[in-house]
Amino acid sequence: MDRLYPDFSVTEESFDREHLAALLGGSSDTDLFSVANKALGENMGMGVYLRGLVELSNVCRKNCLYCGLRRSNPSVRRYTMPFDEVTAVIRYGYSRGLRSFVIQSGELPDREHIDLVERILTWTNAELGDVRMVLSMGELPRQVLDRLKKAGAHRYLLRIESSSHDFYSRFHPSNDLHSYRDRLNTLAILRETGWQTGTGVLIGLPGQTVQQLADDLLFMKKMDIDMCGMGPYLSHRDTPLWKERETVLPAERRVDLSLRMIALLRVMIPSSNIAATTALQTLDPQGLEKGLSAGANVVMPNLTPEAYRKDYNLYQGKVIVDDSLDSLLERLSVQCNAIGRKVMMGNPGDPQHFVRRMNTPDPECEVIGND
Ligand code: SF4
């Protein structure tokens, strides 16, 4: 049996639950990270791709037990950015070399919200053209997804949060609005209808085991995803899960687990795009550099105007950088150069995994869950 990488003890066939769990549970070492970097270099190159993040609206119909934006949190000042402000920040980001933008919001499939997103996409397509638009706005019906894709969206990030149905149910209310099956099906629809499809999980939730995280990796491999955004769990005082904060793993361990998850996913799906998330940067001042050095290749500088940014609090203590975009991009460039990486300005950074997937017959992608 050939090894996937000769200097690493993981073979493609050995991506089994117990082996992955053992690697996740191991003490810190650099072997895993150097193998991940080798996989990155061979499949995606060592460039770092930027996505300008626009936190369009913090209104959400859902009540996820870990999220500060949950519908039942009365202390959130709710906002939706007007069209003109959204297009102004996108235009500004474009003028500085950004070629991919993420439109993020709570889950709100009402007509007004979808019309606004469609208008933004149509404008972006007509005015800028050569950009990749990413949506991250929860579960939407297929016809709405089709409409947004037609308007100019290319990528969709829908985090599964956990691949275990039971564990997912622990952190979401038990009702039709929070159906695990619906989330899986939406993910499968995205993948099958030509979206660059991304998902991700929360790492370090109370009671989570390395076996569950190993299952999460296997889930993403089996779903054959193109992109991943996963990061450490951070608690928020205005959520039901706050009462379990004493049982959460120490920050250092959550960071280490997150880095191991990034590295293992890089080896398992080498040509995917993987983000060094804001949550990782919030928990560790060196989180950006560490995430990239573990195998990530995407960073999302936040373009949300200051007036809204502090109200988009999924978790407590989110890093809020008040730098101008020019200073922020300059700093990112310096940080990347310091670890031997280069920011790829003017490049939308499509995941090679998607390009190959579109050029080959679609392998059967099952909707799976560890029910
Ligand atoms: S995690 Fe997303 S869907 Fe859930 S409450 Fe927060 S913003 Fe809404």
C-alpha cells in the first residue's frame, strides 16, 4: 500500500476514525504541519487568498444555543446594511485588489433580505465582473439558491457545526427550524448544483471528543467539499451555553485542536481552500500565522463598517481591528511574508478541488450523518 506522503504515517486508506483521533489527541509536534504544508504546496501553492468579509445583517430567525446573534438574545442591536453601503465597501475592496467577497448574515429567507442580496450580486456582476462572491447566510430553499447563483454568486459556506446528529441536537433547539437533516440536504444541494461548496465545524464544544472531531473530518472528506471554515468554539455570555463555560477546554488546547484539524483536512482534501478563521485569531494572537502554517490558505479581512462591526458578535471577544483597509492589507502582507507566504492580490483563488470536480464525472456524494 502506497503512502500518501512517504514521511508521514497517514495513508489514504488509514484515514480511519481511531487513527485520526489519535493524531488529534497527540501532543504538539511539527511533523503533521510540515506534511500538511507539503500537501498545500503541491496542490494549491503557498499563496494566501483574501476574501473581503461584509457582515450584511445580524438579524437571524434561528436560536442556536452557542450563538450571540440568536433570535432570543434581546441585547443585540439588530441591523441590516443598506445596499449603497455594501456596494461602497465592495467597490473600495476591489480598488485595493480584493477579488472575492463574502456576504454573511443570519438566516433570514424573507423576500426583502433575499431581494437585497440578489441586488448586491447583480450589481457586483455588472460593475466589477471578475470577482467571486461567497454567501454565508444559512439554509435557503433550492429555488432561492438557484436565484442567487443566477444573480452572480459562486460559493456558499454552510457550516454543519458537527457531523454527529446527536451532538448537533445538543446545541440546537429541537424543532423543525433547526433540523439537522435539512442542513445536510442543503449542503448536498449546494454541491450538486454547481456551487463551490464549503462547510466547517466548531472545535472544542463542551463534551466534544476527538473521536467526534475525527468523524467531522471524515464527513468533510466524504462530502468532498471545496472549502472549509472551522475554528475554535468561543462562548458568549448571552447564550444558553454560557452556563457550561467552565467545562470548555483551555484556550491553548482548543487552538491546538483547531490547528490539527486544519492540517489533517489539508492532507485529506489537499486541493481545497481552508480558512484561518477569525475565531482562531481571537483565541491566539498568533492565530493567523499558526493557521496558515498548519495548512490554511485563506484569510478574510473584515470590510464591515465600524458602525456595524461591533454588533456582529457570534461569540465573546471577537477581534475587532480598526485599521483602514490599506493598513490591514499591509499588515496581512507582512504577517504572511514573515512565515514565507505571499498574499495573492488580484486573484479570486478558486479551489483547485472545485475545478477538478467540475472537469470529472461526479462521484456519488451521499448525504451522510452519524445518526
Ligand atoms: S449560528 Fe447562524 S443560524 Fe445560528 S443563531 Fe447564529 S447566526 Fe443564526
